[in-house]
Amino acid sequence: MAAPSTSSSGSATATSSTPNVTVQLNFPSCDYKRFQVPIPAGTVVESLTESTLTVMAADGSEWDFFKITAPGVTPLSSGVQCPATANWAATAVYHLNPGWTGSGSGQGSPRGSGTAFGTGMIRPRDTQTPAGGTWDHAIAFAYHNTCDGTSHPRYVYPATAGDGFTGGLGCIPMGGRFQLDPSINCATWASIKYEWMRQECRTLQKYGAIVVDTGDAFITQYYTSLGSYTYPWSPAWDVYLPMDLMSHFRVIDWTQWTG
């Protein structure tokens, strides 16, 4: 298992006065359906292979988008290539209500686990926690060896789905929770260099990390596209927790975990 790194997702917070814009769904065909969504002006997405965006609406609902692109940008494809238009475009659209104010589970999502994009993400408010603190939630992460359902369950709570492809007893169900050994002293561990690492270390001891998607290595997830805010692990080469922590993780018994 590689050391934990981070994967970003765009996010935006709408107010009651944010005007709606048109988002067209380009799957299973171009402009298959249209949605009116309060995406704030200036919202940025990465336009990478699997760009995502979460919009936190003023009414407590949440819009989650997969392979989303801004107006005028050639849309990303999930099987059909569509032309650029004056609309936002995505290949998956979910409107969760309640969204970011709810449990984050049970309504569907572009994530393989079915959990909402808004759950478990590392936020600016987390990394602005005073020195010596702990973030107040479990951390969402992607993991490579998620179960295909042949030896272990394909998914467990809080996941409601699974897209794993790994058999055998070494796989982890979607929704499984990793915990860092609580006996480690995060303040004095020699290879932990920065305060944000100490805070993430303590968070992984207290709340753990929950598998929300299938992906490379052990990738924790955070919000990006947040204007002028710069995460403390930027630039990218300082994004990893120390490798020597990895042998100190354990998996919580998913038959006992109830929430």
C-alpha cells in the first residue's frame, strides 16, 4: 500500500441569490436532459479526465456532477463525444436532498460507493484548524483493492453500492473503514514534518478513513476550485503522509460498524 496522497474535487457554495445556470447531461446521448443549477459565477473545474463538481445549495440540497465542463469547453465523454455549447455539461448528474446537511448516503452518487461527493472531503476549514487540533470527520478516500463480492461483501454501510474488481480475502468492501493505530504519537512521530500532517494523523486515529471509490493506492480526497485558497500541501510534491505510517493502519470490523 502506498502512502496516503490527495485527490481533488471541485466545489462551490451557492446562496439564496445565486442564479441558476443550465447544465446539460451528455449521456447516454448529447443534450439528453437539462437541469437548472445554482452554480456561482467564477466556479472553476479542472477539465481533467474525470473532473467532478459539488454544488452546495442554500436549501441544504447538493448537486454532484461527474465529467463536468464549463460553457465553451469541449465536453468530456462517457461514450459519446458532444460539441461545446454555451451550457455547462456533465455525463452524470445527481441532486441529493438532503445533501450536505444529510447523512451523505443512500441517494446515489457518481462515486462507486454511492456516497455523496460532499461527504468526507478535506475542506479549507479543516486545514485551518488551530495547531494541535483534529479535523471533525472521517476522511473519504479511494482504494485500489475494493471487493468484487466473491469473498467479502462488495459494499458495507455507509456505502450503498460497489464497483470493485478484486477477489480474495485481501480486498476491502466499499464503505470499509481504515484506522491509524491510536497509540502513535502524532506530535512526535519523527517523519511527520508539518502541522497539517499531525492533524490528519490524529483524524485518522479518531475518525478513520472510509473507502468511497475505487482508485490508485490510498488517495484521500479534498475540495479544490476554492478561489484564492491554497492547501498547505501545495505544491504537489509535498502531498504525502510519511510512508512509515502505512504499516500502522488496520481495518475496522465492518460487521460491527453501524455508523
